[in-house]
Amino acid sequence: MTTSRDRAARRTRGAGQRDGARGAPRTLAEELRGRPDGALELLLRARPDLLNPVPNDLTQLATRAGTRASVVRAVERLNRFALQVAEALAVAPDPCPYETLRDLLTGDPDTPPEPGPGANADPYAPPALSPGAGEHPAPPSQSVPGPSENSGTAPSDNAAPTNATADDIHAALPHAVATLRRQALVWGGDDRLRLIRTARELLAPAANRLSPTGLGPTVAEATAGMSPGRLQEVIAAAGLPATHDPVTAVAALTSLFSDRTRMAALLDQAPPQARTVLRKLMWGPPYGSVSAATAETAAAENGVGQAPSPAPGPAGASQAHASAQGEAAHAASGPAPHLRWLLARGLLLPAGPRNVVLPREVALHLRGGRAHRGVEPVPPPLAPLAERRTQVVDSAAAGQAYTALATVEELLTEWQSGGPAVLRAGGLSVRDLKRTAGALDVTESMAAFWIELAYAAGLLASDGEADERFAPTPAYDEWLRLPAEQRWARLATAWLVATRTPGLVGGRDAKGRTLAALGPDLDRGAAPEVRRRVLGLLASLPAGAAVPADALLARLAWERPLRGAAGADAPPGDDPRSRLARWALAEAEELGVTGRGALAAHGRALVGPSAPPEPTPTADAPTGQPGPAEQPVPTPTPAELAASGAAAARLLAPLLPQPLDHVLLQADLTAVAPGPLERHLADVLGVLADVESKGGATVYRFTPTSVRRALDTGRTAADLHAFLTEHSRTPVPQPLAYLIDDVARRHGQLRVGAASAYVRCDDDALLAEILADRRSSGLRLRRLAPTVLAAQADPAVLLERLREMGYAPAAESAEGDVLVTRADAYRTPPRSAPAPVPDGPPVPDETLLHAAVRAIRAGDLAATAAHKPAATGGDDEAGPAAAPGQATDRPAPATTAGQLPRTTSAETLATMQAAALTGSAVWIGYVNADGAASQRVIAPVRVEGGFVTGYDHTADEVRTYPLHRITGVAELADDSL
């Protein structure tokens, strides 16, 4: 049986032959219909939002590809040069030949830009202000020298060159055009390149939106509200013959401004001050303000200044153009003579009250035909490289990885005995963050990072109680039992895909509220992609090589340039994506993914197979495949994360210090751990002594309180002596032995139980001493017996107060046994790690892409196939229809392509039975159980019991459909498949 894929391939070839016979495709849908399946898969991979849900056919895919939300998302993923190409197409004629587009990027070959200041200028930065009110225009000596005066081209000191040559642009342009075509932003052949309408509206200059090109409206747009009489005055002053209507007048003026020779001759007549004004407005913004003057001497001193704001938007455009004639008359009487010269010839046109605009055609002539001041066809290099030995990089990263594990463990140990409370609005208070930063001996920003990292790994959460607090989760105990390298891998993989951004902590949200650690509004969907791209760029460097952060930020800015107001308002390097990249670099260093700025070996394994560096396009380079930065970064699956984490752990394990089973006891009641300790030794020593300092070696100090804490866990003095003797490489110092024996001798003499509370002691003198102590007055003790005191306080409070008084009481049960207490280890109920918040739809995998393209092709086949007219009897009440192909007197129902067929139940049954007998395919309209309508092409095999079974070309499988859900049926033309 012929499959739908074979039929679609034949149909595609046929469509291509028909398109070749009648010329280029007329719509984007027609061009998509002629693309191979691989090209459609590239489109859906680059723009995954087009797949949600899967389009019914290629017409729907083309329509969805032209929606504003989808186009904005696609444009924001273009690199700088591809975006510049799209911006050039937005100001070019529609359609635009490839040669015209190339000239807009390279400039006219006969007027090359000369070197001057302003290289690598920001395309969004405004130019220098033009002379305004109260300023003197430039003197004639500062006018254009030599070639510019002779040709009318902009002066060389205002032409901002770039490091890119025309050869670089010629080599990179095919790749950029292929990228735009691949993403369905541009369609048509090289002789008729068309930017889709939504993208043109988004990128073209507008009165209420400045363009990165710095160009203004065309002559036709700027003169839309100008009176016919004023238009005739302008073309007469420009030396053009009079015309009979405004349309031809605008066309004549546009032709003059686009003619290099005639335009140069016109500008040769311009006063020097007029050329200075044009030079100020040439690179944009193209709007200027005209200052009024009442006296001729004052008028001579006034000029054109940069408008304080762009010209009025569409809402006020009609009013501005309605008053254009009056404004022009006012400008002719008020401004300086050189401005009146420009306004009279249309080189400047009115754009509102006291505002003028430089027409696009004039600006392009002054620029030498270039749409952009600076073109960047090649990505910035990752340089200068700092070469370091790989052993040094790996050792530094491993040391930081061990520190990261110790810090997270210390944080959760600090919070396991009763963590900080959860704010009513969610998150951690500023006071608790400062307290935690002091306990960890880090800055508040780094404390927020470690807290958020533990939360992302599922080791920390809120307990959900009425008095809600943060505490470790049960997963923390499982994490502690893992080897060090696996614990690090779990933290690193959680960090890699987390969308929560600790760098935002302490900042303000849109409503001015402070963003708290562990609070809401910290998710940034772009964070995982930026992290992976930063690490991918580092992985593209030689092993052990590092580059300055500014070089990485410059490359990222080229790959994802900011567009519009976001790029104009943000200082260089302070845009959201750059901040995410800086935070990613700092966090990778703290976590031990990088060492001394270079990616470590286990960091490379964590990233996975590194993407090759962005290729530098050349004339011979293929342009059909996207570069690594042009495609969305797919989110790794849990299996991929586990595999990369395991690979990183294997490489990290030999670099981590091995746990020690001993300490060094010293006579000053301290113990030195020269490295990481085994888990059991660290747990017991953490109860028996207090940590005094940390670093390469940890110093523990023994105090009466810490020894009493160990005795409270049920150990005896003999147990503590044996433990220290077993795990110390030095003899147990005598002061430490005396301290343990002294605390043990006093420990448990006093027993505290619940009466509401009582104190019991065999030494009645000791009880008398307690009663006589003024510090016990708050406990309201009274003697019940020579060896028993009763207290009106909780047993826990009584224990704490007696310990503050210097005693060593022990709690006992109702049976009189000593209650053994251990260090508090509060845990939350089981909690799962927070799910990342994706930035848009996920990138589809190959299986989904193949299935989606197959479904779209089949749906398009069903929607565009030619149909035979339905053959029915002359009477609606008649029995089964005549055999297919027999003419009848009844007119055929409408089966226009794209519309669901409508037939009666009898007609549907008869057509299905006939198709099953002849083995032909039919076109049906089907409504599923959810009420969703679709079109399908099926080849019926069996029709019985109210169901039809056949091969569905849309689904590429055999299916059964209930006849009552089929809205209609039509036979396909013989050559439609």
C-alpha cells in the first residue's frame, strides 16, 4: 500500500513543477509546501512554539508562523548579523533582490566609508546632538572635505566604520539569509526576497518607535498628509518639473533622492551649514526640532536639534500631517537660511509641531547606501586566551567542589534544629539571611546562592506546619550517605537546570517589593539556557584555557542581541542576559565546575558533548544547517542529566581528598582535623566539640558544654575516652581527660522530671544550695522532700536554667531512668525538588518532529487535494447514490479545498462502500469525541456495523471511524495523490 509519505513526496514534486511553470511561490504557505521534510523539521525545531498544537496543514503553519507573538520570539533568537539583515530587509523595497540587500549592508561600491571615529558603535545609541537653540552651527571650515563635497556623500568623520570588510559581509550574508529562510521569516527566491509582514512591522522604522538602523520614514510616508500645493513647491525647488497629482510628485521626489548622480549635484548646491545639519541627523535618530526665531539675527543662530522624543505615534500622526503645511510655512519664516534651504527642497520634511525628519532615501544617500552604521557579520572572538595547566585547573575546581559540599552540609546542619521561619509572603527574611551568612562566613549574596542550591536539589524545604519553618528534607539524609563525588554531582545537575536565580535576591520586583531568598518571583526561564551556553563557550576553548568575562559577554550579546527599548535602556553589560551570564560564571566557580576561570575536566563532562564554536561563515561554507547558537538549547532529560552527572563524578572522585579516620589532639583542648573526616567520626566529634575554625584543616574546641552535650546522648566518660584514644594520632592530653571526668562526675547528679517539673538529687546539700541561689527565683522552687524540689516551670526550661547556673542536670523518665537525648534532627515531610519554569515550549525531539511533519503533510494533502463532485440522485429521499462517475441531475455539494465536506448519511455510506470496492481514497470531514473537527484522507477497506475501517493517510496507519462522526465525504481526483 502506498503510504502518505510517498504520496506527499510526489505531491511536493508536482507542486514544485507547477510552481516552476507559473513562477515563484505567491505565499509563504506555497513555499513551505515546496520544502522537503528536513527543512520543515528545522523550522519546527528552531520555532517550537509552532508545534503547540500541531498545525492541521501547511496553510495553518504559515499563518501561525506570521503571528506577532511567534515572530517576536523568533526575532529575539537571531544573532546580531541575522537581525541586521532582517532590519535591512525591513527598510528595503518589498520584494527585495539579493543584490539590493547586499548593497544595503556593504554600501555603494563607488563611495566606500573612510576610517573615522565611532567604530563598533552601538546601533541603538543616539548620535551626537545637533546644534539646537542658542548654539551656533558649524562654521564652513568644518564642512565636508574633498570627496564628500564633490559627491554629496556624508563626511568621513561621521561615517562609523566597522572592523568587518565587504568580503566578510559577502561571505556571511548567504548564511544569514538561509537562517531567516529556515525560520520562515523570509521567503521567496534570491530575486524576490520577502520579509514576512509581521516582522516588517516589528523592525521597520515608525513614528513611535526608533529603529536600530537610525533611518526615518520614506518620502511617501513623510509626505502622506502634505497638501498638493506644498508638494509642487518642494519638487519645483528641487529642480523637478511639475506633476499633475501628489502620487507622481512623491514618486519624482523619491526618484531624485535615490539617484546618486542627481542627488550629489543637488547637495553640491547646499550651504555648508545645511550639510552639517544633515551630517548630525544622518545616523539617527532622524527627527530634529526646529527652534523659532523672531529676528533675522536670532534666526541665523538657531538650527536643528535632536527632538526630545520621537515624532507623534500613529494616534497623533494625522494631526501632525494635517498641520504640516502651516508648520512648513512657519519653518520657512523662522529658521535659519540653511534650514529653509533644506525644508524647501524636501531634504527635511515636517513631522509635527516644531519637528522635522530626515527622509529615508536622503539618509541612505548620505550614508553611501548603508542601512547600518556598524555591521557585525562575524562573532566577536573569545580572546585573549589565558593558558593554564589542566592539573592546576582541575585541582582548584576540585578543592572548591569540596568546599561547596562542606558549606551545604554546614547550612543544613545549622537549620536542622529549627530553621528560620517562612515569611507570610513566602521566602526568607533579611535578618535570617544575614544570620545564615554570618554562620557560614560568606556574603549575603553567596548565602542566598547556597540556600537556593540546596532548595533546587531537594535538600531543603518548608515543613508546611502552622508555624511554618524551613528545614532539611528526608532526602538530605540520603544525600549524606552518598560518596562525596556523587553528592557534588547531585548539586551540580540541580544547578544546571534550575530556573531560580539567586542573584536576584535583594533586588526589587516590578511592584517595588524586595525579592527574598526561597521566595516567589525568582524564576527566570532563560537562566538554564544561559548557563549551558556559557559553559558551552568555555568547553569550546582548549583544555585549561580561560577568557575574560567581557569576551564571553560580548559573544553572548552577539548571539542574542537585545532589540528595541530593552537594548537602548540597559547599560552595556547590564542587560538581563548579561547579568545571568555573570552570575553563571561566579556560581560555576563557587560550585567547582570551573577552576581559575577555566572549565575543569569534570565540568566538561557535566556539560556533555560540547557544541562546536560558532562557525565563521565563508563563501564556500554550507548555509543550510544552523549554527549551535541559532537553535534553542534543549532541556536535558533526567536520564541525560544522570548520565552527565555520573560521568562528572567519575572524573572528580580521584581529585577529592580521601576522608580521614583520625584527628590530632592538642593540650589547649583543641583537636585538628587535617582533612575531611569519615562520616561517623565527623558526626561524633561535632557533638563532642565545637568547630572553632575551618579551612584546609578544621579546628575543634572541647568545652564543658560540648562534653555535657555528648554525655546527654547516652555516652559515658569511658566511652568518650575510648573514642578519643581510638581516633587520635596523638595521646589524649591530660587537661582534656580531666575535663571529661569532671563534667561526667557532675553530670546526672540532678534529675529533672515532669511534675509540672521536679528536681531530684541524693545530695540534699546541693538542693539547698540551689534554693539559696538568687538565680533560681524565677523557677519558683519549693522543697517537697529532703531530696526533691518542685518547680512551676516546664522541664525543658528547668534543664536549661540549671545548666546556665553551672550545674549538669539530666532529664529522667516517669520510671526514673535517664532520658538519652541526641542532637536535634528535625526533618520536613517528604518534599520534591522545585520544577524548573521553562522559557517557552520545550524543544521537540526527533520522534516528535518526524511525527509532526508527517501529520502536517497528510493534513495538507487532505486540505489541498482536488475533489470530484459528489454524485447523488435527484431526490433527497432516494436510496443509495448512483455509482461513482455517473452523472446526475442534482448539483454537487461544495467541496472547496480547506472546507469540510458535507453529505447526508446515505451519501456517506454509499461513497464509502464504493471506495472500499474500488480501493480508492476519499476525503472526509471528521469530528472526534471532543468536538474537534479535522480533514482526513482515508482508503476504506471495510464498511460494516456503523464503522469504516481503512488506511488513514493522515495518521499513516489503519484506523476505524464511526460513520456518525463523519460530516461528509468526497472522492479525490485521479491525479490528486
